[in-house]
Amino acid sequence: MYWLYGNERMKSRELLKRIRSTVQPNPLNEVSLDGSEVSASEVLDASQSMGFGGGTRLVIVREAHALKEADVLEPLLGARAEMAEVPCVTVFLSKDLDGRKKFSKLLTKKAAVVACEEIGENEREAWIGFLSKRRDVTLPPQSIVHLRTLDPWSLDIIDQELEKTSLYLQTERAESGEDVLLGGSAQGSAQELIEALFTKNEARALAMTKDLAADLDVTLPLVGLLAWNLKHLILMSTGKPFKLNPYIEGNLRRWVHAWSTEELLKLQEDLAQFDFDLKQTGKSTQGLWSWIIQCNT
């Protein structure tokens, strides 16, 4: 049993990602619950139910601080064991941990309790460096100072600012005629997915997501590139002037014939929702790709 608490959602998402990669549950054996909508007894039942197809069951409880009568969860506080011996791993995501409660004291003794607290000012620069390196963005000193002093401040906000910077740099390269897509083996798949989505080839687009969905470091910049292309497709469909290098403009002109302006605006809304769900909800990346493709092709 894991209890992850605090306001730094990126920390809890990264920890959940590591837990999931260790458990490697069969998709049929992963359950997501909302503590504001279910009772503690329902969480206990879900954790003690038999899984499908073998393997360890993974139960994720979001908004766990809203659970009432949490004491009934005490049977989940078993002794630590090897993964092969564990029928279920339950992860609670909570905004806080009230140390005055009896159950909270049990948690700290018998469960893996991890604080995902806000980043202190003295640690901000190190985190900015880590996130910018992950996005392959080199920041000048004045930009680091700007990011350190943002208010409000969170890792998600900083990552969003770095995503904008990364997209801007990619756009600059695109307008100069350089290759702006992803490096390594992901590049070809990303190019094929963009082509398949904008030509409304649903089957091909869904096939491409199987190679991309598992890696957020590929999915996040790809969403930015899709948004950049989509913005210019909307400009083209409405007749507004803009200037790009001939190769990219040729692709846009080839794609735009498959879309009405209303369809492009809907895709833009769906892509914004995709981006939010990807970063804030922990929904299945594969499921999100399937949703946006099937709703727009």
C-alpha cells in the first residue's frame, strides 16, 4: 500500500509511473477510483477482488483525502513481500495526510507514505535544470531567474513554460526548413502519426500510437507539434496569411482539404483536453490517443 500526498502533482505522477512499471499490471487488472465518489469499503473490495488473467492487481485511488471511514482499509496494511507474492498493490493519491488521525499513524508505520510537497525556493533552480534537460532546452540565466520567481509556482507550471519554449524553438527551426520532429527511432513513427491523423487515416494512426503511447517523453513534445501544425491548418482554412518554408506549407495544403474549419476547431479543443488529461489525471496514454483519433478521423 502506497499513500502519496502533497500538492506537487508531477512528483506523485512520476512515482505512480514507477510503481506501474514495476507492477506491470494486465490492463484488465488496473482499477482507478475517486475517493470523493466511492466509500472506503468499496476500495477495500476492489483491492481484495480476484484479478483477470493472473498477475498483480493495481488499484489507484485519487482524491484519497475525501475517503470517509478510512479505518476499514486497515486489512491492506500487510507486511512487505516480494512482488510475486503480492496479489494487489493499492496506491492512494491525496492532497494531505492528517497526522492527528489514528489511521494516519497506522499508515506511517505500515504503509509506504511519500510526501509530494511543494518545492522550496532553494530547490527551484535544480528542478528547473532537471526539467529543461529532460526537454533538451538550454536556458539563459535570465530565463532561469524568471522561472524561479513565477507565482504561483509548481513543477507542472514550469514544465508547461519549458514546453512552450521547446515548441517555440522547434517552430523557429521549422520556419528555417530544418527537421523539427523527434530524434531516434521515435521520429519516423511521430511523422507517420501526424500524417495519418491529418489525412484522417484512423487505422494507421491507431497503429502508430502503439509505438508512442508508452513513452511520455515522446508523447508530450509530439502533442506540441500537433498543436503547432493544427494552428497553421486553422489559419489556412480561414484564409489568414502566414509564411512557412515550402515543404511544410505543402504538407498543410495537402492536409487541409480533408477538414472543415469547424472540424479543425473541434480537434483543437480535444487536443487541449488531451494535454490536460495527460498531465493532470493519469489516464491511460493509449486510451487518450485512441479517444482523440477516433473522435476526429
